[in-house]
Amino acid sequence: MKRYLIRIVVLGILLLAWLPGYSQVYADGPYHFGFKKSVNGKLPSIDYEGFKELLNKYDAIFMADPARNEVYLTFDNGYENGYTAKILDTLKEKKVPAIFFVTGHYIKTQPDLLKRMVGEGHIIGNHSWSHPDVTAISDEQLRQELDKVKLEVAKVTGQQQMQFLRTPRGIFNERALSVSKQLGYTNVFWSIAYKDWDVNDQRGWQYAYHNVMSQIHPGAVILLHSISKDNTEALGKIIDGVRAKGYEFKSINELMMHRNKINNMEPNRTAPKGTLN
């Protein structure tokens, strides 16, 4: 009887996997991106989160080459809270490139800021149109979410290419990584972050500065939310502090050029896990 029940269960699983649409929506369970933070300059780690091999498989970015004293500044722009213009002022003054991951809401409500981002040499990345859990929507819905952002950003700014994706809330699975890669995207996660998105829990620029500077490391991909008053007020000091430690701010396009150069020079080379891949 026990063997019979086991066979029934196995057959049921196989049938569900075969049914049209089932595997498309629930190919694998969701992951919530997290990592072991850098402390005292030591490199952060994703060795124990269970998704490191997936990120390597689909060429996602967690951090850049730790042999190079370069860092990359990224912002998530789900909506505007009145601070992005000041952030752009600081980046312009300090001559620092950044990438801004935007949603459909941001595109519809802030066309002038989008134009300014591109006009001042920054990159606009894809944060999805409606900020869904990408693991809970179909392949076609995911394509529509990403395509609409790319199309509307191009209409507003003239930026025709969109290569970089940051999934909402850092939630992903293998299917989302696979579909987005087929669409030409590199998934960009991060190696420095802190709780900066709660607009009701802002604690002053010193808090933001300490959280970023205490985690700084070679090859850092820094995540900041543009809705944070603390981030806005600390940004110039963070840039100065990072540079004082001997780091140089680079565009994420330069990260990709470096990675491609390594891969072209050494086609059989496996990049350090959790770094370039």
C-alpha cells in the first residue's frame, strides 16, 4: 500500500510538471537575496544562502572583481520622494557615475528626472513596470513587465539599450533569471546595503554614512534607495570617504567591459564565484 501511494505521488508531480502553464509559473521556489556583510574590509559572501550557483549560472552580478579597488553605485527608484534631484546634483559635483533602477510609476511621474539622469551620463536600469514578485507571474507577464519599462524609458530619454535588471525586493528564482537573461538582461544584486527604504525610520546622515563605510570593500556594488533623506544628505560624504580609502567609482558598464575582456582573454576561465559571475 505504501509503495502504491508513493507511485501515485510521483505520478502526480510528473503530471503537474507536464501541464501547460504550471511549470511556467512555479518552476522553482523563490529566493530573497541576502548576503553575509563585509566587516573590516573583508569580502562579503553568498556562500551559504543557497543560490550562489544560480547567480553564477546566469551571470548575475553580486560584486565585482575584488582585485580591483573599484566600487559601483546603484539606486532603486520605485517612486520619487523629493530627493533625486539633490542626489543628481551631488553625483554631478563629485563626477560619479551611477545606475538608477526605475519602475513604471517612476517613468510616468518623473520624465524630467529620467532625462536628466541620461543627460548627465548615468544609466537607467529595469526595476519592472509594476514592482511584482517576479517568481509569481508567468514568463509572458515578466516579459511584458520588462519590455514596457525599456520601451517607455526609450520614449522619454532616448536610451535605446537596457541591459541591467534589479528584481523588486530582491526576490528571484531560476526561471526569472533564465527568462530575463534570454531578453538580454544581466541581473544586478548588491554587496553593500542597509535598511534605508523606510521613510518613517530615517536616523540622520551619520547613520547612512556609517552603514555604507563600515561595509566598504573592493568590487562593492552599493545599493541605496533614492527615497531616503539620510542617503541624500550623506551621499557626498560617502563618496569622499570611499575615495579617501583608495577606491574609484566606476560605471556598471565598465564592470561589464572588464568581465567580457577577462572572458575573451581566457575562454576556459571560471570567474571567481560570487564576484564577476
